[in-house]
Amino acid sequence: MQLKIDESFAEKVIPADDSVRLLDRVIEEMDLQALMRAYDPHGRPPATPPRTMLKIVLYASMEHIYSSRKIQSSCERDINFIWLLDGAPAPSHFEIARFRSRRLAQCAEELFSQLVKKLYEMGEIQFAHLFVDGTKIEANANKYSFVWKKSTNKYEARLDAKLEKLLPSYCEKYGIMTGELGELLAQLEAMVDFPFVHGRGKRKSELQRDIELIREFITRKAKYQRYNETFQGRNSFSKTDPDATFMHMKEDHMRNAQLKPGYNVQFGVEGEYITGVLVSSERSDQLTLIPLMEQMQGYGADYEDVTADAGYESEENYSWFEAQQKPCYIKPQNYERSKTKKFKSNMALRENMAYDAEKDEYTCQAGQTLRAKYVGKRASKSGFESEITYYECDDCSGCPFKKTCTRAKGNRQIRISKRFIEQRAASLARITSEQGILLRMNRSIQSEGAFGVIKQDYGFRQFLLRGQKKVTTEILLLAMAYNINKLHAKIQQNRTGTQLFEKDTA
């Protein structure tokens, strides 16, 4: 049944400043050619126009409705959804699910970038100060479907050791000259001149048992190879969603909960709007900052500076911003600890040792000298190489503080990246400046606040779709809904155009 609300009646029941009217205006002004290309031009025209479907799924996210069945029910009962349909038939739940997982997956990034550019044209964002934060969101996968890299390598090594012993014995037993498992199986199967037996009371021949065992080995070997291809540098994945990695969820840390399959979601926020989104399978935030920045630069979001918390500190990230000639306000990982009495009194820490730049040596609080021995290279998980200087104490024997200084049997050693120390000192100076304090305050309000709204107010704590591409589509849709809601709220509060919250000087 197709319903259409008369506009004169709609004006009475749907206020002019309602968020659904703002959504309608925003979508009408967008270029949806990318969405139209997601449909087969030779196929049957969709019953509900693509532009209308986009309005429906976006408004559903704005109203915290994620189930396709609940969206269908809203299209049949809710006056705002019926007004958006504008006489088009209410889509079924599988049409909504297909639109979200297939159609939008091909153009979600393009639509999101259009909305960001629209906010820039309206003066809501200026591509000036970006605030970055991340969170873990649980995947739609069975929590007991884990595959661990260490276990896979262990079982594969056991299988290889077993094959190394069995293959020569089978070749000798059947007079076959080959070292390949597949060739051995093919030649053994060629010897079969009798039907295989199965079931209770059936006695298998020795040849049948050997063939079945080799088939099992081939299956297991192929499985381990498939697992290793799926890991892609990770330590785990889920069988029901291979792109998901097992990680601690943020809300589970205090409860010592088990690992769950999930994704690391990164947001770049400016002016309280989400302007950048990255969905990663990496558990650490350090390796997500550069991909997020490069992705945002791809659609013109080139920021003057970036503010992030201590989880993003690394020499690789510092070096990237230096190459871009952009200041970054990243809090050092030891910033909070360095203000404690325990940290300042710990003589084992490099920060509490005197350094002679001319001689390139440290002096511990016991008066012993640590001299530079050699310089080496250290590669990160992403392949970034750091130059590491190795220092060693002249003689720690007889030192009364050795037990509190090092657990090594020999002399105390420290490994230092001089470039990283300089970068950390420069970042510390930036974040403790007046500008740095203001930006760090806004980061905690804007980027952390965006995740707080989405996870707590919107109730979005687990993905509905599977696979990184579809999950990215899901979070981009949610980010667009969040931005439209934020624009509506700022219009109502007469706060449009504001970028930063100012410090309270009272």
C-alpha cells in the first residue's frame, strides 16, 4: 500500500525546523550519481527510488534504528518515514538490507565526502584543527570462532614433521618415486581396483587407510595455508568474520573480560562533526593514524594540525607529520607518569639520568657512566625503520642499586632512538603551550564525545554486517547521521560556525 502525506497536513504535524526536513534538504542537494551507478542499468527499476532509500536509512540511523525489520515497520507506521517516502511504497526488510550492504557499500565513502564538503561550504568546518580518537566495536561474529596465529604455526609445524617421516615410508612401501604429497595421492588412487568400504563392520584395506590419511593431511595443510593468508600480519581472526580481530573491548577492560572479535574504529572530528572515518583490523591505534590522514587527504580534507592522545605516539607518526610540515599535538605516553613522585625518584629511568651531548654518554644517579657501544636498526610492524643507539654501563658490579636498576646479569644497557627523544620533547612543548592545552581540551570533548554519543546515546555497540567493507559502510552511514543530527542541534542552539570550546577562565 502506497501512502502520501499532503504537504499542508505535513506542515502541521512536522515542524519546519524538524531534523527530518533538514535531512531531506541535505540529500536533495547531493549528487547521487555514484549511488545510481551501484544499480544495474539493464535491470528492473527499483520500486523505491535510490534517493528515497538513502533518506530512509539515514533517518533510521538518526533515530537510532538499525534493524532492517524495524526500519520497514517504521516506514509503514511512522509519519516522518511516510513523508520521506513521498508516495513510494514502503520497502521490505530484505530490500533495505540489500540496499545497505550492496548498493551503499559501493558509494558510501563518496557520499560521506560530499557531506563533509557540504559542511565546509556552510562554514561549519574549516579544515583547521582535527581531533583524532578511536574505539573498539564488537563484530557480528561468534566469540568462540577464533583462530590464533601461534596455534596455527604450531599445528602446521607438527604436521610438517609428521609428513617428513611418513612420506619416505609410503614411497618405499608402494615403490613410488616422488616427494610431493599430491603426486603420491594421485599414484596411490591409481592403484585402487576395489570399491572403498565405510561404516561399522567393514574392514578397510591398508591402501584405503593410507589414502584416507593422506587426504586428511592435504586438507589440513590447505587449511593452515588458508589461515596464514587470512592473518595478514594479525595474530588472530574470526571464522565467521575473517576481517575481524580478537581484541579487548573498551567497556570490558575493567571487568577482565575475554577477547572478542571486533574492529578498531577511528574518527577524525572537527567543529564537533565527524570528518574522517577509518575501520581497521589493527588492535593498536599507532598504525591507524597515518592511513586515516591519507584517506582524508584523498577527498580534500587537508588539516593544519592534528591532536591525538598518547595511544598514537610513535616515531613513525612523528616523522610523517614532519614530512608533511604539519604540527601534531600528541601526548607522550609517559606524560602522566612523569608528573608522579615515583617516576621522578626512579633512578633506573633514562629520563632521570644526566646526559652529556658532546661525549654522547649518560651518567646514572650512582655515578656510573653508560657509553654508546653501537648503532643498529629496528623495524616496526609496518616496516618503518628506526635508528637505535645501544648504551652500556662500564661496570655495574658492586653497585648497591643494581637490583632496583636492572634485572640483567651483566651491566645495565639502554636502547634509545635519539630522533624519537627529540620528537617527543618537541611534542611535549607543543601540548603544554596555551594552544596545545586548548586543543587537548577540545579533543577530549569533541572526538571522545562523538564516540560517547554513538555508543551510549545511539546504543550502537555491535555491527550488524560482516566484512571490513560492509562494516565501513555501516559506520559511514552512522557518521553521516551523526553529522546531520549535530548540524540540526547547532542550528537549534544558535551555535553554527563554532569550531572550538574556549577554556573557562572563571
